[in-house]
Amino acid sequence: MNNLLVLPLLIPAFTAVILIFLKEQIGLQRMISAVSVFLNIAVAVTIVYQVKTDGIQTLHMGGWIPPYGIVFVADMFAALLVLVTAVVGAACLFFSFASIGEERERFYYYTFFHFLLTGVFGSFLTGDLFNLFVCFEVLLVASYSMIVLGGTRVQLRETLKYILVNVISSALFVAAIAYLYGATGTLNMAHLAMRVAEAGQGGVMNVIAVLLLLVFSLKAGLLLFFWLPDSYSAPPLAVRALFGALLTKVGLYAITRVFTLIFIHNPDLTHSLMAWMAGATMILGAVGALAYNDLSRIFNYNIVISVGFIAFGISVLTQDSLSGAVFYLMHDMIAKALLFFLGGMILAASGTEQLKQMGGLIRRYPYTGWMFFILTLALVGVPPLSGFAGKVMMIRSGFGELHVALSLIALASSFVVLYSLIKVFQEVFWGGERSEEEIRPLRYKAMMAPAAVLFVLLILMGIGAETVNEYVLQAGAVLADPAQYINAVMKE
């Protein structure tokens, strides 16, 4: 039993509560927030080390014997995502210091920020399906507040859409949980895996499985992403980075956990459906990335493409593809945060979303330009950058399992990512520079610092892919062999 597993939830939750009482003390809010995110990183590193050396870690709250009570579980998959979330959260916090503005800071921005992190950490660590729903709701309520904070007309409109979609998906989630509990008598994920295996995955179990896939797809933006491009364009720059890096990844985590642990006995239905949803998502995301000429929508449709790509790797359901999905998921969380950091700097400097109205920024911001270019290559998967290893594992497994059409779609989507982001690079950084009176002031050093940290991490992930792969392969092994997870949770 590992009592550390509750700390990634308690640290940001207590931080959020403390910050409620410091509304007017912006400097103190920032200091406490910074200490909190560094504590999160330290705890996350410790959890990863313990899982690496001692295997899957569990915590049974109140000492209840499983499957009763609340259980937290950290296998290597969950531990790695907690670590990456802690690092990305810290970077987004420091980017917020430079870009969010005191008006929003005085209206509980950092409180909502830490509550959102609480929900994300809880989603990754919970071993109970109902508690997964609770953690989803915590992060969603915080995200509702963050997307509307500022009160512009666009924010209000998109918040209504965002809330409506998530209220519907949450209602479906509750219904699926109720049906599942009625059919199995448990919601502990490890125990559910045992009960579904005993009962057989047919009839009502298939209906519940498809309903859960629908719910998690709505939250991840898998095929049902109609709400994402506009909603993610509405909030401030730091919030866009946080959403783009983390929120869809929680949905992908839920898909991975549920469909590698519980509903694995009828892959011809569930995983085939997931595969074609992934293919359609990549195609439609590619169409959106090519169709628009404003920065935010191009970035948002690139989020959609990556969601489809990772779901493709999950659907193949081999140890190699699952390991690749874990590697690429980690890479994409860091890369998308960095993409939105650089995009935020571009928007702050140019004052417009339209590519045709930008140009010449390479002269004033050369580091931003070349970081953007290298990030583009990493997102495409050019070796030896961080996107290469995960893509290779997923596509190799796809061809090996005769998912030829979807593997080709995945390859083609990489070329669309390359074209769409190189178009941004060319339009934004080259060509004629705007006149001096149109140039906007930019807190360049303060914005560049967290971006530089994530950039270095991406480079190190690529160069040190062999080291990272040791941890990723351990995560993939547990996903491919659910008995390891079940035994770790149920042994007590």
C-alpha cells in the first residue's frame, strides 16, 4: 500500500482551497501555486520510481479490502501520465504568470487551475469507474469556469456549447455506470474485469461497452469533436495550452484503461469500431487543418488528428501498439502545450489570428520561429525527435495486424500535419514584416522560459528514446496483460 498515491490529488486540491482566501494577493497566489506544482512534480517522480522498482502501487482508502471502498492504482501507464501532467501543468502555470492578466487572476483563475489538475490526476490514478466519473466532473467544472473567465461574447457562446456537450456525455456516463453496476454488482475496475470475463462480453455488456466508448469519445474528441475547434479557440492563451495538452488526453486514458482491462473479449465489435472512428477522426481532422487559415483552428484540428492517431494505436491492441500509444501520448501532451505556447506568443505579437495578416516575425523572434519549426518536425515524427518512436511502434503494429488502410491513413495524416504547420511557419515568420506602429509589446522572456523547458524535454525524449522506452514498455506490458493489474489490486 502506497500512501503517496493520494498526494497528487491532495496537493492541488488544498492549494485551490487556500487560494480562495487570497483573492487580492496576486503575488502570494503565484508563489503558493509555484510551490504546489513543484511538489506535484517531486511526488510524481517518486511514484514513477516506485512503480519501476516495486511494480504496481495501490492505496485502499480506509483500509477496505477490495473490491470495496475507494482504491487508487498506479501502474506505469498512470504514473507516467501523472508525471507528464505535473510537468505540463507547471509549464502552463508559469506561462499564465506572463499572459493571463491580473483581472483574471483576481477572479480565482489559479483556484480553478489547481482544481482542474486535481481532476486530471484523479482520473489517471483512480481504480474505480464511479470515481473516474467524479474526477471527470471535478476537471470539467473547473474547465467551465476557465473557459468563460473574462466574459467576452465568444467565450460565453462557446461555454454554453462546451457545457451542453459535457452535460450530455456525463449523463450518458452515469447511465452506463448504472447499467454496469446492475449487471455486475461492482464498479472497481479490476473486479469489473473479472466479472465481465466470467459473464462473457455479449448482449447487454456489448451495449454498455459501446455506450462507454461513445462517452469517452465525446470527452476525447474522437470522431465526435464538433465542439472542440471553436471551444478551444475561445479562452485565453494559457487556458488553450492547458486544454490542448491535457483534457482530450483524459478521455483517451479512459478509453485505453477500459478497453484494455474490462471490455477486451469482443474486439471485433469494440476495437473495430474504435479503429474506424480513429480513421474517420484523422481524415476529418486533416480536412479541417487544411481548410482554415486562422492559427487557432489549425492548431485545434491538429489536436483532433493526434486524438485519432493515438486511438488507432489503442485499437490495434498489441503490446507494441499500446507501448507506442503510451509513448506518443506523453510526447503529444508536451508537444501540444508547447505548440500553444508558441502560438500564444505569435498571437500576442501580431494581434491577429489570420495567417495572411502576419509575416516577418523571424526577424524579431528568431528563437520562437526555429523552435516552432523543430516542433513541427517532432509532431510529424521525424527521427530522432520525440514523435518518431511512438509513431513507428503504432504504424508497424498496424501493418503487422493487417490494419493496412488505417495505417496508411495514419501515415497520410502525418503529411497533413507537416503541410499545415509548415504553412503556418512560412506565413507567420517569413515574408514582409508589419509596420512598427502595428507591432505589439510582448513579454517575450517570461513567455519563452516555460516554452524553452518543454522544448528541451521534447529534444531529450527523442535523443533518450531508448531510456524512455524502458518505462513505456513496462506500461505497455501491463496494458497488454490485464492480469497484472487485476492481481495487484485484488491481492489484498
